[in-house]
Amino acid sequence: MHFLMGPIHGAIVNWCGHKYGYVNFENGDQSRNTLPFDFVTMGELFQNNHHKYGSSPDFSARWFEIDPTWQMLKLLAFLRVVKIRTPQRVAYPEPLRKAA
């Protein structure tokens, strides 16, 4: 069973995360956020947020989105088990850029 979990999880994330759900950011792709409270896949179905901010350790962007993996990372950082090197977060709505 454990051997099959990786491919099944990957298929669910890549299929549902690009077919169903809502869009926070226009990324020029079909990525979508599937579950507002994404406990089932530990935040992996916030695909639209992830495609916009790929290096952010927190995939949640809106007040009702909760990324359980980010919560665990913050706890591990507090306990000094890990060090978070990329603290940037997803920003919704996207910050306005000043014209140069």
C-alpha cells in the first residue's frame, strides 16, 4: 500500500489541481485550488497558488486557506528542528506593482 501512495497522491494532485476548483491568480495555465481546507493532501491541492509562487513554503493565500504542511514547518522551526530559509509567502490579492 505504501508503495502505491506516491503515484496515487501525484495523480490526484495533478488531475484535480488542474481540473477542479477556483483560481486566485491568472498564471496563464490551468492550475486551480481545489479545497479551501486542504487537509486531505496536506496543502498540495493549492496548485494555483503554488504555480504563482513556486518557492513559497506556504501554499495558502486567502484567509480561509490553511496549508497543514506550513503549520508543521513552523512548529518544527520553533522547536529548532528545521530552519526556514525561504520565508516569503503567497500574497493575495497580488500586490500592485509601481510603474517605472
